[in-house]
Amino acid sequence: MSGKPVNENSKNEQLEQYRTDDTGKHLTTNQGVKVSEDEFSLKAGVRGPTLMEDFHFREKMTHFDHERIPERVVHARGFAAHGEFQVYESMKEYTKAKFLQDPAVKTPVFVRFSTVVGSRGSAETVRDARGFATKFYTEEGNYDLVGNNIPVFFIQDAIKFPDLVHSIKPEPHNEMPQASAAHDTFWDFVANNQETAHMVMWAMSDRAIPRSLRMMEGFGVHAFRFVNEEGKARFVKFTWKPLLGTHSLVWDEAQKIAGKDPDFHRRDLWEAIENGDYPEYELGVQIIEEEDEFNFDFDILDATKLWPEEEIPLKIIGKMTLNRNVGNVFAETEQVAFHPGHVVPGIDFSNDPLLQGRLFSYTDTQLIRLGGPNFHELPINRPVCPFHNNQRDGYSRQTINTSQVAYHRNSLANNTPAPASPAQGGYQHYQEKVEGRKVRARSDSFKDHFSQAALFWNSMSEPEKKHIIEAFSFELGKVMNESVRQQVVDMFANVNVELAAAFAQNIGAVPPTSGGSGVTKSSPALSQENKVKKPET
Ligand code: HEM
């Protein structure tokens, strides 16, 4: 692999080296031996037993027996496409990331869209969040923006992610339901983990049944950091805006389509790209100065809160165009390995406790999903810039590492880390000052669960409110346990009392008589005068 400049074709040219096509060729075994026949196994007599020495049969069957890999533990059902990204103007003031400097540079990208809950074969138009994961193949290495189409998340701390997912996946005793939120365990989790309120409001809204993957926003959700050449850092959140606008199905359509065409979203994306009708998304950033960290009435590190665009404007900085379908879904869409920890110089993390836990989880799961530590060598995952280090060996290693020296420091090979200077480009973590006691706790600044959920409800039009009430009624109507239903009604009275009363009536629960201001004893809403305070360490 060369160190030549990256352009929009770099990834395609790299993948080209791996493409194979068997058209018009004689069949062989994997050892290259031509086979004379591929229909009958080798037998002792035409009606006798199959012989163990039939290497052709054994190889063909063994390979088939091992063709499946585990599906992703979440986001199993996905569809992807290739494209390119171009920044509109240099972002030099904010970040030294090279792919965000020059409007003339087109960076190759690979995007995988997904549903979260359903298994690999599930229908695509179900009510669910959608994954929106983008891999930028930059000249400084791979940068992954692993987002969703909803700007907030259900929980605040990564340690609760296994609990959330256990509650939302099919129930263990009967494996139902297979692809929706309509069951007892999910709603029990919601009622007993009330930081879920805001995202549940989005999930019950029309955002959770997108019309098309081409008409869907994407959100990085967490606060990240931009760091410029001078070492100055600022908090940043990322948003994708589809040029076709954001559009949804209505529930009745979504259900009918799920039955008639479970592949509805992938078909729409595939056909648009085949027809040259390329999906486009603009990238926006919201930036907060480090010194303004505590100047808001929510904690900017809390993933259950969005940053209101009225307060922190969205600056549109570039455009992504998806212009090429994959050649092989398994090799590309399934084997791709995204990771929020894949960053390049100029992009860094914040202390959002959800993000911090994600930084562990993705490689860990991919080690088993993709069979060992060498999945970065798979064609779809390889950076387009050169990569080398002292790693070697392991399951399915593709390279022949001939160096005598595979350790650092050494005097025998001149292989050293790159200095962190802009010219040399070595990644240096932002030197944030950190101090505190080791505690298992949630900051007080994370305790307001209902204010933004109430703002979301209040921002809805009448038809949108009606859809949300219908969604709660449908989903909770499927919950068998009366106490769980009632707990959810009581919880959402804290968001809006009319909302809770309306769906309570539809599901035969007791309507709430009070609440609804977005303020509860356990969740005091913070006013502008009562801003989030820097916690004691
Ligand atoms: C996929 C963990 C939160 C977006 C995954 C996978 C895991 C995981 C284990 C499967 C990865 C694979 O097999 O390759 C977690 C944990 C979270 C979390 C532990 C919280 C602590 C989030 C959030 C977002 C998100 C907040 C959105 C901002 C995605 C997407 C995928 C994914 C888009 C699918 C990537 C693909 O298409 O391959 N997550 N996740 N996750 N996650 Fe998360």
C-alpha cells in the first residue's frame, strides 16, 4: 500500500485488489486442483456409502458449514453504501483533522444504516431508532462517526447498556417480540430507569419510522472535542442533515410495508444509487467553548440531553454523497467494524460516561464477531493510508511480518512513534486536567430527566402529538402486566399530563390527575438562573 494522496477513489481502488469473479472459469478446490465433477460425492459403489477420502466433498461442505458469523449484538439488520465527503470550508480554526481542512479534498466514506433491536432477518420499517455509522477513510487513518437518527440516548452511563439491551431484545422465555418495543420488559426498564424519558418520546414519535434512509438525520449524540493546531480544544456535537429533508411513514403504512416488503429501506437506497439519484447529507457541528461548559441548564456531557440549536447554532461544514452500492454484502456491510474510538488527530473524546464505555465495547464485541484480533486487515476495514506497528500473528493474520524486530524500543530497526507535531502527525490525547475521588455515582447535573422530554412534546404539532399518543397506546397496549402499564402512565405524567391521560385511557390504566410541568421532586428542572454547577470532586 502506498502513501499517495487520498482521493475519493482511494478506497475503491484498494477494494479492487480483493475482488474476484468466477465467471467463465473452471472450478477448482481451495488448493487450486481442478475438479472434474461437482454433483455426486465419491461412493463405494453407486448405491454405497460416501467415502471419507472425498476431499472435494469434505472441503465444499466444511466451508458451507462455517459460512455464518454471529450477528451484531445490536444493530444486526443493516444496509450500507460507499460515497465521498467534502468539507465546504477549512475547519482549521477548530480542528487540525486533515480531512476537514481543504474543500478540494474528497474523502472516501462507507456508511451503514441499521435498526437496533431486530435480528438480521427482521423487517426494516419497524418502530426503532436507526443506526447511522460513517467510516471516513482519511489520509491520517480511519475516523468513525457512529451515530443514530435520534439525538439523545436512553441511558447516561455505559454500565446500564447490557440491561437496556436485555430489556429491549425479545424476551428470553418465548423470543417475542422480534423487532419492536412492544413488550413488558422494555417498558418495565423504562419506568424504572426514568432517564429514558427523553429518548422514549423520540422513539414514540414519527422519527422512529423513517420514510427512507435517504430522508433521515444522523446524530453523533455525545459531546466530542475538536482540537486545533495550537492545542486549543472545544466541545463539539455532530449532526447529519439529509438534503431531501426529514420524512416519516405513518404507523399504518409502516406495518403494512413490513409485511409486504421487509427489505423496503434497503431497496429504496439501493435503487436510488443504481439510478444515479445519489443520497446526500450535510454535516453540521455545534461547538461549545471549554469555558462555557457550565453555562447551560443541562449537563453538556449527558447523552440524554440534546444541545438546543437556538442556543448552540448548527454550523454546516460539508457534504456527503453516497454514490456506489456494495459489491458483496457480507464482505462489506457485515464485516465492517465501526468504533467511536476510531479518531484522527484533531478529534478527541469528552468524559460523557456513555461514550467512555462505548470506547471499550466495540473492539471487544468485534473480536468475537469477526474472529480474532486481525479484523482491521479485512478489505473494508483497512485504512487507505499505510499502517504498520509491532503487532503480528493471531487468528487469520494476512500479512507476512518479516521484520526481525517486533518490539519498541530497539536499536535494530528505525521504527519509532511519530512526534505529535502537526508536520509529523502523531496522535496526542488532549491533556485535560482530571481530578476526583473514585466513586460509583451519577453527577447531580444528570438528574433532570423530564425537562427536555417536555420541551420535545411541546414542540410537536397537533398531528405529531396525536401520532405519539397512538404510538404509546399501541406499544403499551401489548404490555400484559398492569402494574408496568400504570408505572409508565405515572412516569409520563411528569412529561405532560394530557399525553399520559390520553394514552392511559386507551390502555385501560388510571389517568393521572396531576404532574405534567416537567418538574418532579426527584428531577428538579433547572432554570437559566439555576445552571448546572461544576460538581465537587
Ligand atoms: C453497534 C455497543 C451506544 C450506535 C454496537 C455494537 C455494540 C454496541 C457492541 C455492535 C458492534 C459490532 O458488532 O460491530 C454500545 C454500547 C453503548 C452504545 C455499549 C452505550 C454504552 C450507542 C449510541 C449510539 C450507538 C449512543 C449512537 C450514537 C451504534 C451503531 C451501531 C452500533 C450505529 C451499528 C454499527 C454498524 O452499523 O456496524 N453498539 N452502543 N451505540 N452502535 Fe452502539
